[in-house]
Amino acid sequence: MKKLLSLLLITTSIFAFAQEITDFLPSSAGYFLIIKNSVDYFEYLKKNTNLFYVYLEKDGLGLEDYFLSLLSAAGYSTGSTPDERKIKKAINGEILLAGKEFDLELENIITFDPIFVLEKFKTGTKDIFLVWKSEEPMELLKIIASLLETSIFQQEGDLVGELRSNSGEVYFHVGDNFLILGDTRDAVESPLKAFSGEIGRMIDSEEEAAEFVKSSEGYWITGYFDSDRFKIGLGLEHIFSTRKTTLFVRPEGHTLAATMIQENIFLDGTEKDRLMGYMDTKEDKLSGQYFGNYLAFFPANSVSTLRRELSHWFNDSLEPYRELADLIVEFAKKGQGVAEIFGSVAASPTSFALRFQISADTGPERQKLEEWGAKHYSINGFEVYEVKSILERIYFLFDGEYTVITNLSPEDYVRRLSTGKRLKDNDRYMYLKEMNEAENIAEVFVNLGDIFYDLLGMKVDTALLYIESMDEDGNFIHSLRVY
């Protein structure tokens, strides 16, 4: 009874004041993500960026109409008759996602889908919650319940109800102009208590978080993450600690731009200086030829980064290829300068090539190849070691200047490279590159237009460029643009 009266008091105080969505943040939150005015931003992106035009418009993939029809069908199944205006108004509402232990990756945020997140709530117990501002929160709850294939259950007098299903529960509270959903009962009660002042608020207890909120005006998506709770999934893999990461996403001109600032903790200046030494313009790479729709530059001796990049080409898991991957890493450890990995990610089968320079002796690594029974021969100016792995053949090519590791035969590699492209001649790359700082540590360029054509037969002028750099304080600056 005491708990019930306390929650009633909390709710009454919430009704009495207009809500700032960050007032729902308890001090225990390890991160928060704010999304606002999504419909307005989608309209802008649809008119000004090629990628979102193709995604959303009827003569593209038509995902906007599909999503709206899905929401309408969910509304009708609950007995309500939602119209498109109401649905868009709900989507345009401000959304806060927060919690203690929820690892987010960049791709989850750029393609943010609250229903996908709520599906995870069914099986989670990590005190994650979502606050959704809405003029009709009960109607919104009914639509969400239908989409999640759950039934609404709430005992009389209980402020927290449940969306029940065979696969788990999602907890909820319907307020005057907001809806709270969480993966536990405490996750729903915590933001209510924070708003009323019964427990501390993150915005009041952390000055940096409060300053961040002030600086986030004018952005579509913003995020604040303690420690290493946010996973970039691109750029350098590293072993040092992250103090916090901030995220800013908004349209800029004819692009969608995401900027992440990652504040790092170094035990001494040695590691910071080593990383700063990786900063360069990559100017010499503009004249080099490559093939495929994916191209990444990174320091050749960054072992963990190489392992992650290789996983893209080996079914996302290196475990079946562990010995082979270990040997590739041993070669790369002796590399210098910048490594390049490029190929076609959408083709079947995929094709890739890893290229870097080596000045050190690779005798022990070559001996290992011979012990594995690698065929050793020369062709097209290359000294070749051909290894048969579990599912395919891998070729180690040496020409005196570069070491190339590829799943293409030497003849096929030379043929594709001779008809390949130079970055300086790629208008999509140069358009995005000119919007970024000249020096950086790592780059990833994805020619999305080619992928659309390979998969769907659609001709679309669009691409993505990710760049990682470092400022003088040792903070990583991650920039991602797509047009």
C-alpha cells in the first residue's frame, strides 16, 4: 500500500508539470538516447538524400508506405481506426531510450526501430526503458501491443501494467502525454521516481550530461554513453578504456551525418602518441587501384582491427579459420603503413583482397605455409603460396613491394585489378571525402549504389564513408556520412 501511494504521488506530480523528456532520467542510467521529430527528418532526407529517397518513396523500396500500413493494420486489429496523420504525429514524438547495461551499435541507431528494441525487452532484465511522448499514449500502447503480438494486462489501481506473450513480458505505464515501456517493473518505476524527485536525476547529478543536453538542440538523434556501452563497430579496435561517448546525428546538406566523440583513458602518453602517429591524409591511396564495393584503410599492424575486418569475409566468424587467420595476422604484424582490404560484399561468392607493404623478413611465415602443404609457384610477376582452407582457396601473393592475401586466383586478381577503379576517379568517394578533415587514422568506403544494383537491379547514386581521426586530447572522432 505504501508503494502504491508513493507511485500515485509521483504520477500526480508528473501530471502537474510539463515534462522535459530528460527529467525521466534516473542518476543510475548508464546511457541515454534521444530521438525526435523523426517524420520531419525523414521528409527532409527523402527530398535531399538519394539513399532515403530509395528507401522511402513508392518508386524505390516504398518502406514508408509499408510501415504506415503495418501500423494502421495494428491499429485496426485493436478496434481503433488510426489515420495516417495520427500515426505520423506519434512517430514524430520525442523518444528517450535509457538504461544501465544495454550495448548499442552504430547500425542499431542509424536504423533505429523502437519495435525492434521492444522485442528485446521481452527477454531482457537489464532495467532498460523507453519514454515515448504522445498525445494519445493509450492508442499508441494498443498499436505497440498488436505489433509485438502481446495482450495488455493491468490490475485495477496498479500504475504499471504488462504486455504479455509466450515469449516474455514488456512492462508499461500510460501517463497523461507519455508512454513508458521497460523490460522490468523497476525499469518503468525508476523514470517515474526520477521525474518526481524521489530519486536523483542524471541531468542534476552529472554536469557533463546536462551540458550535453543543451548542446544537442537541432539534432535528430543524440546519445550519451558512460564507459564503453556504445559500440562503434568500425575503425580501430583497441584495448584501452573509454570514459564516455557522445553521438550526434542530423541531415547536413544532401547527406545524413553522424558524429561520435569517444573520450579515451590512457595510462600514459605512449599509447596516445602511437595512435597520433597513424594520422595521415591517405593521399597516396587515391591513385591505387581497387575492385569491388567495399574498401577499408587501417594501420597494417593493428591486429584486432584486421581480425574484425577479416570476419566480414568469413561468414562473420573466424573460428573455423582460426589457424589461417592467425597466420594472416602474423604477416600483418610485419606490415608497415596502411593496409587496404577491398572486395565485393554483396556478391555471391564474396571476393576480397588484403594488401599491405612488408619490409621485414617473412621467412617463418612462409615456412608455415609450406608445412601446411601450400602450392608454391610464380605467375604474373607474383610469388604465390596457394592454401586450401575449409571452403575455399586462399592465395598469398608477393611481388617485392606488396603482400596480397586474397580468395581470388592470381589471374583473377590481376584481371579485376587491371579493370578496377581509382578513388580519385570515384565521384561518390570524393564527394563525401571533401566534407571531412584531411588527416585520419582509418576509413571505410561502401559504394551502396553498386550494392543496390547487384542485389535489386536498381540504379542509385549513393555511398557511405566512415572516417576515424584523433584530436590533440586523444579523443577519437568518428564521422559517418551517407547521401
